[in-house]
Amino acid sequence: MEYNIEEITEKNRSKVNDILINEWESTDIIIRGKIIDGTKLDGFVAVKDSKIIGLITYMIENSECEIVSLNSFEENKGIATKLINIVKELAIKKNCTRLKLITTNDNIRGIEFYQKRGFVFANIYINAIENSRKLKPEIPLYAENGLPIRDEIEFEIKFAK
């Protein structure tokens, strides 16, 4: 499958923002009770025929790289894996001590996906989504698979120094 990976720039930022709104209900993303402005995040897009088919955003703080969002619109083609690997390489180049991300308890496919790519459980934050809903009431109570959206699960890959 032919596609290119490009950095998020001013040229594609409005398309990225549209994806965030469509996938996350707004450009604000809530992680661990903090509002993250998705319009300011760094990241990469997978582009095929001038259409974005994958998106990853991240931020680096205190020598840790955190994946904030990950979307693949053509599944089982290696797009999300490639995007994660690019951010992982970048985190290593920037001397980060770990790569981390948070997902929710309802994301069964994501939990499996991240473990297959070398991520391990780092923390589980029970009922964390209750606080997130205070900041972003659009977060649904239940996922499409019928599971309650309730807990945050933190995954990590630690880098040897």
C-alpha cells in the first residue's frame, strides 16, 4: 500500500483539527484530568492520494514522550504501527526515558494492539473518566461495544540509557 508520512504543519493543520473534532468531539483532549489543546500538538499524518488515512499526535515533557492521539482510517495495513514507530524513534533521538500513552478501559482492540507493539501496563486510574467528564461533558458514558467508559490505562515503553 502506497502512502507517505508527513509532519503536521500549517499546510495540513486544519485537516488534522477536523479529524480531532470528528474523532474526539473537539480539538481538546483530556488526559489524566488535564485539557490538552490538540491544535498545538506535534505529530505525523499518513497521506494517500492527498487524503489523511492516519494521524498520531504527541507531546514531550520532562524527558517523556506521550502519544496523545492515534487514528488509522484503513485498519490492518500497518499505518498505526508505522506512526507509532516514527514517534518512538523521535523519542529516542530526543533522549526521552519512555514513550507512554493512555487509553480507556473500553478500548479492547487498542489494549491488545499496544501490547503487541511492546507497550506494557504502567498504571490503571480507576474511575478517572468521571473527572474528565467534568472538563469535557461530551465524553460518552458507554462505548460502541457497550462497555462503560470509566478507567484510564497507562501503557509505556521504557528506553535503556
